[in-house]
Amino acid sequence: EAQVTQNPRYLITVTGKKLTVTCSQNMNHEYMSWYRQDPGLGLRQIYYSMNVEVTDKGDVPEGYKVSRKEKRNFPLILESPSPNQTSLYFCASSLSGLGETQYFGPGTRLLVL
Amino acid sequence: EDQVTQSPEALRLQEGESSSLNCSYTVSGLRGLFWYRQDPGKGPEFLFTLYSAGEEKEKERLKATLTKKESFLHITAPKPEDSATYLCAVQTYSGGGADGLTFGKGTHLIIQP
């Protein structure tokens, strides 16, 4: 089954404790992206990757890092999480870019205390 | 700054009562406009992509249209299972030639039996 998976689905952590949210897709997609969704603000793009070793900033990249060492994986790293990073995070992928159909993962709900 | 505004924020309809959702945009260079559906607790699900004014696309009870300033998602004879939040997003040319994607805040649609 074609899908985008994220882990963990729920995470409670404390300020400053480094964490990684994993994202994996099994569709051989080139384009992958991370979004955060907050009430009243909608979905905002954090980072995206056009292909292996190619990443770029979205609208709200501050406080986040990403890497794309393999085509299927695109982890999101929070080096020193802060409470304002409490949010619902989605990973998405598409065949070759935004113009293609994007498939979203199930989401990761993060609470930073 | 690119802006996407969706209206209304919420809409309650009776089953079978047709209506339209609006997505107006102010962007520097539109590459594409997307419609997604999002169910509670899930990631967005792709519905349509529109690229040029005058373009229309249909899927079951949904029809999306595009003008130079806005897009409409028409829902004909809706059923309760059409209840969801509908998101509009625009793909734009951002600085450096990279793609940007800006989402609206969504319209929360409820179809009552």
C-alpha cells in the first residue's frame, strides 16, 4: 500500500531536549516536505526537499533541521525544542514537486513543556 | 507577501443543499492552486490542482474552478460524508526560483442529514 508514515504519532517532551520525528514514504517520490498546523494559522511549510541531498527552507524554518540522505526518508529534527513548537506536524511527498499530487502522512502531535 | 483567504470559515448545510466555498489569493506569480480535504485527526487528502484561469475539474459531487483572483469549490447535493475541512493552497514562484506553497486556513463544512 502506497503511504507516508510518521513516527512517533504523539510526543510529549521538555524544553531543550533534542528530538527527531521520522518520515518515510514507499512510493519512490522525489519531493518531500514538512508542515506544521496550528489553530487559526493553517498549514505552514517548514522545509522541503526536491531530491536526495537537496533541501530548502519553507515559510517557518526557524528552530528546525532536516536531512535527506535517502530518497524514502526525510526526518525532522528539533535540536532544542521550545513551547512555541507545540503543534501538529505533517510530512508529505509527491512524485517530483508541488505540481504533483501530494500525499500526507497521518500527523505527529507534539507537546513541548 | 503571498496571501490566501478562504471563506466562509465554517458552513453548515442540509443534505442535498448545494453551495460553494471560496478561496481568494494575492500572489506574485501563481504556478498552481490546490484543493485538499482534511478529516479530523488526519492528514490532508488531495482533491484538485488548477493551473490557469478558466480551468475546471470535477470529482463526484465536487467541482473546482479558477479565475485570476479566486477559486471556487462547488459542492452539489452534498452528503454527510462530505463533512470535512476543505483547504486551498497556492504554489508560487518564490525568491531564487524555488517553489513555495501557501495554505489558506480552511473552510469547516458540516452536512446535516
